[in-house]
Amino acid sequence: MYKTLISLFVVLFLTACSSSPKIKEVVVEKTKQVIVVPPSELTKDCDVPAPSEKEVYLRSTDKEKLLTDNIIDLYGSIASCNKQLSGLRIWFDKQKANFDKP
């Protein structure tokens, strides 16, 4: 009795193990290469303010003010470039996420 019951379970387990999953074959006929470029406003050159003219600076009695104004303008230009690069980083992360999808 036990032998037939055990042999029945063995047969059931062996038949369950013998079935293999069906693999679906996919045929790729065409591939397409896509070039992704960042928006042009993110790749333009940053504006660098020019200092005052040499003659104006040499004749000026308030040279420190001219230098300070130039430094303030340069810091503004750096801030603008940082915003532009931040936008480029965000765009790059979005593009990278598109390609990293499973």
C-alpha cells in the first residue's frame, strides 16, 4: 500500500519536473540608432562680462569700485552658467533613466 502511494507521488513529482518552460523566440528585423542631443540653450557659451577699458581704469579715481563691479558681474555670469549646467545635468539624468529601464 505504502509502496504504491510513494510510487504515485514520485511519478507525479517527476512528471512535474520534466516539463520545461516555453521560450518565445523574437526575431529582430530592423534596428534604429537614435542620437540624443541636449537642447541648444543648455550648450550655448556663457556670457563673460568684459572689464572696463584700460584707459578708463587708469584715469579713474575710484579704481576699487570698477574692480568690484567687474567681480560682481563675473559672479553673476558664474551663477548663470551654474543654472545652465544644472539644467544639463537634469536633462542628462532623464536621458540616462530612459536607457536604464529594464
